[in-house]
Amino acid sequence: MSKKILITGENSYVGSMFAEFTTEYGDVVDTIDMIGDDWKSGDFSSYDAVVHVAAIVHKQERKYSKQEYFKVNSELAFKVAQKAKNDGVKQFVFLSTMSVYGVLNGVITKDTPCVPFNLYGESKLKAEHIIRELDDENFTVTVLRPPIVYGKGCKGNYVVLSKFAKKLPLFPDYKSQHSMIYIDNLSAFIKKAIDERLSGVFCPQDDEYVCTADMVQKVAKANSKDIKLTRFFNPFIALALKMKIHLVCKIFGTLIYEKDLCPPYDKVDFETAIEKTET
């Protein structure tokens, strides 16, 4: 059965790609701008679900104050959820982040505590707590904590590595593992969560853990480029990881979710996802 879905937050990558993805299944998707107060006078009552993606992200941390982070990422999110519930919407899907754990290296399990180390993670975690208090038999709250999201038109770490793959003749052959999620796989889980009214906290990810060196090679191949892997830099990388140098940890560290933090569902495989991203 098709759903009517409202995305709160215009021009977001995840929101735009989800709208494109789910309309192919017959769902009706609308988007509303969250800048200003016009959204408060809107009527949400005709929607089956609200997907909240509006946020100040971690890349902008120097630009905004702590007060602004919590005003947008926590207070605004709660007010939107509260309005959705008051208007009779049955489900609220909140896009949170892996950053709530505050982990740079390691394996995140169901028992890993949330100890965020930046304003982005802190404000998102605060939002999770207050929004989940609204959950009851008539109003389902779904919290998603995706890892790195990649796909055609994405921003962030993937874009940087893609540029490396297209320009560099060599790249470190350092074995690492990362949880990542292709945008269509994230969209597919959001749809599943809405179709099945899943309640709780979920950490969707691709089926395969990704090694940075392997990913760079696949990106190069998708662009008909040749890049060689070398172990020459490995001792320096290992030392930088021990020193917890942030950029090195993000690229060459291991940061993964255990597989059981999200129910299984059909996904695009990693090689196909890279090809679709790069073409």
C-alpha cells in the first residue's frame, strides 16, 4: 500500500534522494522548508509519516554556536515531532548519526555507550532522547543512526577519497574496515521502516564492511583509472592511528557496526553501488 510522506527539511541530500527513490514505489512525498516559522501553520494530518532530516551538520561546527546546534538539531526536531503527533501522524522517522557514540576506532555493539565528542553528536543524541519520549501505541518513533552515506551527488569523506582515486598513482595498502551505506540502501531501509512501522533505534549499513584501499581501487576502476597500492606508508599510518590523529583515523581506522544492529533487508551490493555513484 502506498504511503503519503512528509520530509521536513528542503534540499537535504538524504531527503531528496529518498523522495526520488520511494516515488518509484507509488508513495507520495512532499517536502517542507524548516527555515522560519511557516511550517508551524501547516497541516500534517494527511501524512502517514514524517521524515525529519533538517539539521546543522558536523562540517559546520566552527560556524555555529552550541546554542544554535541545540536549537536546530534538538529543539526544532522535538517541536516537529510534537506537531506531527498532535496532527495525528502515525510515525516520525528521525535521521540521527553514528557520531552519537563518540567512537573513532572500534566495533560498535548494542552495549556501546553514547558519549559524543562534538556538538553535532551531542545535539542529535539530545534530540533522540526527547523525541523517543513521544513514542506510544498511536505514534511510532523511528531513530536511524547511519554511518558514512555515499552515492551520486553526495558530499563528505567519499568525495575526497574519490578525488584521490582519480588523481593519485599510489595509495596506501592499509587494511581497515568501515561501516558505510549507499544512499539507495539507506532509502530502502527508511521505506521498510515506514511500511512496517518499525519502532526503536536502528543502525542501517551496507552488507559489506569497506576497506579504504579496496574502495579507492574500485572507484579508480569505475573511472577507467589505474592506481597502485603500496605498503610503504603503513608504519606511519599505524603510528598516526596510535596517536589518534583524527583525519588518519577517519580514513584508515576501523569503525564498524555489528551486523545485528539493524534487521536484514534487500540492498545493492558494494561494487554496484560504486559503479552507480561514479557513472
